[in-house]
Amino acid sequence: MERIVPSLIASSQEELDERARKLKVCFFHLDVMDGAFVPNKSLLFDFSFREKSEAHLMMKKPCEWLKENAGDVDRIIIHAESDDASNAVKMAKASGKKVGIAINPGTPADAVEEYAKRIDKIVVMTVHPGAYGTTFLPETLGKIKQLRKMYPDVLIEADGGVSPETIEALRKAGADLFVAGSYLQNSDEPLKAKKELEMLVK
Ligand code: DX5
Ligand code: ZN
């Protein structure tokens, strides 16, 4: 299993293509933002150049987005804090997608409970959502530990602030997958940086 998942945030198609080009991988975590759930806006561009990707919907109304845009990606991550999270999970499942439920740093672990039987992955935000390069929040490690105990068989993805300084603690807490944005994007050799992260959690 590839444990390091590169994330893409872009404000234009050009920027997206450039960021994607840096990483010759076939699976991306695409950050989609509506300017309301989080202050930044970054909607879906053309991702069809990648066979498999996940869209992380930082959106108040994910159902509206799903109706129009879900086609290009095969996995969807929906926030438990979204207005219509339960319906969005239903919709994404009905269209054959794998579904993850994400929780913000301030949201307790038990917010996942009502979705647990229907989802393929739990995404724990380890930064406040909305941008590349924000501060890692060590207090989220306890929540990962808690979720690992509650759901021993469900994949847990840590999203945000992943670097050589944080990844081992995240792994130890129980995370299986690690979304990395700025650490890879800011590296002179992003592929090498990704391999180095991989080695730390082998
Ligand atoms: C945060 C996004 C993350 C982001 C991670 O709002 O959901 O996926 O791209 O970026 P870094 O690794 O820079 O924290
Ligand atoms: Zn994300």
C-alpha cells in the first residue's frame, strides 16, 4: 500500500497541472474548497488526466457539488461538519464511489459513529483545513489513537502538516495513510521527498 498521498490545491488549471507534474504518481488527494466551509476557494478543474484520485470536499453543501462533478474521481471525502453530510455519503456511495468521512480538529471522534458502517476511510484533519502549509496540531494525535481503538479495521488517513518531523508520531498513533501537501510541493526533489516519508513509515 502506498501510504503517502500527495495533495493538490490550485487556483487555476495551470497551477494544478504544474503541481501535478512535479509528482509522477497516479493517485492524488484533490482539495476542493467552496470559500464558505473554509475561506479559500478551489473548485474542481480537469483531473481526468489521472485515473484514480480522491476529492476532499471542504464544502458546506457537498451534495450540490456531487451532482455536477463527481465523475472524474473515484473516491470522495465528505466532512462530518457539512450541512448535508449524511445525504452526501449516500449519494457518493450510490454512484459507486469509495467514501471517506473527514473530521476537523475541533470535532470529536464519535462524530464518525453514524457513518462508520458505510464508509471506507476516516480522515482526521491534523491541521485547520483550507490551505497548504498550516501548523500541525499535535493534539489531534490523541483522536487518531482513539479512532484506531474504536475502528481497528477501518483505514485512517491523517491530512495536513505531514513531514519528517510529524509522520512517525502519526503512524504510532494509528494512521495508515498520510496526506502531504507543502512538504512535497516545496521540495526541490518532490519524488525523493515522498520516498523519504515512505521510508519513515514502512
Ligand atoms: C488542508 C488540506 C490538506 C492540505 C495539506 O486544508 O485538506 O490536504 O493540502 O497541506 P499541508 O501538507 O501543507 O498541510
Ligand atoms: Zn485535504
